[in-house]
Amino acid sequence: MLSVNHLSKSFGSFQAVNDLSFEVNQGEVYGFLGQNGAGKSTTIRMILSLIRPTSGNIEIFGKSLYAEREAILQRIGAVVEKPDLYRYLSGYENLSLFAKLSANRISKAEIMDCLALVGLDKRAKDPVRVYSQGMKQRLGIAVALVHNPDFIILDEPTNGLDPQGIADIRNLILMLSRDRGKTILVSSHLLSEIEQVADSMLIINKGKKVVEGKVNELVNPEKLQLEIVSTDNPKALELLSETVWSKSTSRSTAHRISVEINAGEVAALNKYLVDNNIGITSLRSMNSLEAYFLSLTSGNEVS
Amino acid sequence: MKFLNIVNIELYKIFRKPRTYIAFGAVAAIVGLIQLGFYADGDSYMQFGLQSFTDSFDIQGNIMNGYLMAYIILQLLLVHVPLLVALVAGDMISGEAAQGTLRVLLTKPIRRSTLILAKFTASGIYTIALLLWMAVWALGISMLVFGVDDMLILKSDSATQIMASDVMWRYLAAFVFAAIALLTVSALSFFLSLFAENSIGPIMATMSIIIVFTILNTLDLPIFSSLKPFLFTSHMLGWKGFFDVTVNENNEQIIGSIENLRAVLYSAGILFLHIVGFLVASILIFRKKDIMS
């Protein structure tokens, strides 16, 4: 569906995207993960031909993006960063206006169906300037969906939303994928969001690919990132440095110790510290993907 | 079909924005005020203007008529209307960039050059609509309020009389010329809007360029003389050429004559070249522009 090959983009001396390659297959939800400023939006803008790459090429639906831009964009729906719309027009007018830019003729009923899909049919006549952030986000998604695209690109779709809004968007992504067979590229800096919706994912850091693969393969439930708070952290650190866990032990904050450990070894580690007169105040397993993500984006690159 | 579709959309957006109507309101208000002023005190104004002629000529009839009124209004307003034109043209790209809708538009299957052409066409239609509005007020309302008669145009060292029957086509031609002049301003403002992410910048830049060029035009210094023919502002008041007539050996106006048609057409040509130049430059730049907004 999408093939990105050796894509790079520089702004002056700043390398925003560096030799990035990945593929999105038909029908999958592909998570595009990275911290703020990692190069996600720049990559998405290049995929949508909003900006030109310094080098590399992009193929979508088996066609070169720059040779057949309009034909490709006809089959893509996208929300890039914020869902900016015409504030002085109503939700319906906004959607109708963007629908007219499609090569397909889109009826009023289809526009209303699209608004109903994102739960805005009852607020269709209200001007966008009175919409909440969540409503604007949903209308932005409606703009991306109104021409029934095959490939949907959502750049940080849950940004600025409350928990209910985030859940709504997550459910919408899952529904579009499962019930309508859409291929979706969704970017986020929130690992939990990607973990819950994506089949595959790519993690980038400083414009470079860090890792790519199936989410269930990347998340190894056997590996845990433990956060330990003890009665004597300096001594606990010293004790751990004499064990097999020494290489994966670090001080994560002034009052916490972080240890990467196999799930079966947690009890042994706990006993070891207690036997050495260290009181354990708290022993917490961080989200495995989050730990994985943090370890990857803190400088260790995976080829 | 797609082009016309986008033009329609752009016009819809222009005329749904409250700021669009500021220009129409301003024109109506200014013209109305000028008409009110002349209606109340026009006679004394004309007496003052004609005092150097009344010793040598016997001037009769409705001098302060609708035709002269329109001429006075256009002379006053066509210097300031560019600001009103820039209000919309300068917002066409930069306004979309500022509110983030430019990137939404460009994720849709439309060619960038088509979008630029459609946006320019829409801003041109707005410009012409504003000019027609001005024509209705300056000429139409003035004719209704002040009546019609021969048109007497006073200059510093001469006066030109144009027969009433020979005036209307001159106004039609003058408005066509004014449309070209204002479209030049629109094209400049539109071009500048490519480089900004708020509409204030292009509007201010357009007005600054017009003010600087106008000052250069009025400064009678040799160093600037060679520049003047290349400044588009030198040609913007070329519409007045349609009101310069030739006379026969009896010093009577030759109906349908224009004293220097070649100069008028030359000015129109220069302005037209500016429009084409700004538009082509806009398309070339926009096609390769990275949309970062």
C-alpha cells in the first residue's frame, strides 16, 4: 500500500528525517511512533506531498507519489497535526466544501452519514468556532473520510483530547480497520495508544528508524522494567551492581531505581534486597512497550 | 470543471467572511460622505474651482453633475481602494496558512497550479465586484442625485468639456482600465501572501510598495526619472486618459476622441504584464513550496 524508500529531509543544516524506509501493508493499522520532534509529522507531510523530500522516494498504491499525485491523493484521507478547519463555516459546510474537492460526487446524505460516523450529525449546523477540541478533531477525521478513501493517515489524532475523546478516536480507528477494511497509518507519541490499535509499528528517533515490526512481537511480556523504591536506594544500587542484574540497573530518578529483568526473576530480586536489610517501599512494573520505547529512543538504535 | 468547482469554493469562502464586507461598507460610506459633502456645499466648491475661468468664459448648466462627481470620487478613491483589494487578495494564501487549512486543502486531489489559478481568479472576481460596487455608488448614485449634463474637467492650467452623450462609454473604458489596475494590486498582494503565514504581512507589504512607488513617482528628481516608467503605480491612473479629448480647428470636442490612446494602452499593457508576471511567479513558487503551516 505504502512504500517509503530511503527518505530524507533537511531544513538547512537540520536533518529532520534521515534515510527512513518502511512499508505499510493493505488492511493493517500501522503505528508510527516517536517522541515530539522525532520527524513523524515531517514524514507524513512528505507522504502527502506537502513537502518535498531532500532524497528518497515514496510509492503509494504501487505508483510514484510525485508522478501521480492527484490520482493517489484521491484515495487518501488525512488529518495532519491539528484538524484546522474554517471556523466561520458550520461543520456541514466544512465537510461539504472539502467533499467537493474530491473527484467523486458526494451526496448530502453521504456527508450526513460521515458526520454521524464521528458523532457530529446533531451539531452539523453549528459553526466550527464553537466546537470543542474533541469535536474539531472528529470533524477533521470526517474531512479525511468523506470521500471514502482506501488509505487513512492520522497524525497524532488524540492530541489535546480528554480520556473519553481518546477512547472515541481509538474505537473509530478500530472500527474503520475491522469493519471497513481501511488501511490506516496513525502516528502518536503515546505508546499506549499505538499498542491498543496497531498491528505493526515503526519507532523513529531523531529522524531515523529505530525499530519496525509487529506490535505483538516487539512487546515482550517476559521482559519487565521494574521501578524500585527502597528504604536505602544508594545501598540497593550498590548491592544490585554485584548481581547478574548489574548491567540493566540504573537510577531512573533521585528516589527510584530502574531494573530491566525477566518476569520470573522479580521474586528473587525482591528477596535478595530484603535479605540484605533493604526495605522495599514500592516495586512497580512499567508498561513493557513504554520501557522498550524509552530504552530505544534514549540513543540505542536498532538496525 | 474542477477549476470552476474550486473557483466556486473560493468565492464561497470569500463571501462568507465578514471581513470581505468591510471593503463594500467602506466604499459605500466614503462615497456617500463625499456625495453628501458636495450635495451640501458643492456650489461654493465649484465657484472656487472656476474663479480663474469665469472672467474669460460664460459657464452655464449643471456643472456639478453626476459625471463630474464620479470623476472626483474615482480620483480620490482609486488611490485608497488598493488597501481594500489587498484585504482579500493578501489573505488568499497566507490566511489559509495561518488557520492551517492550506495543508488540509493540499491533501486533497487538486493540482497546486490549479489551486493558485482558482484562488487568483476568485480574488479577481472579488476585485471586480468591488469595482462594480464603486461604479454603482460613484457613477450610478451620483447621476441619480446630481443629474447629468456635459462634463467639465478642471485641471491646473486648462478645462476640458465633454459632451454628455460622449461620457458613458468613457466611464465604461475607465472602469475596465481601473479593473486592470486593481487586478495588478490584487496580483501583487496575492504573490506576497505566498511568503507569509498571516494576512497582515502581505497587506502591509502591498500598501508599503504602493506608497513607496507613489512617492518615487511624485518626486521630480532626475535620479528617479529613469525608474518611473517601470513602476506599476505610474500607470495606475491611466484611466484618466479616457477623459482627455482632442478638439477640432474650432476648438470643439471631437466626439469619441482620446488625446493619447497609445499612452493609455501602453499603461494598460504594462499593468497586464505585471499581473501575468506576478501570477506566473506565484504558480512557480507555490508548486515547489514546502507547506509547513
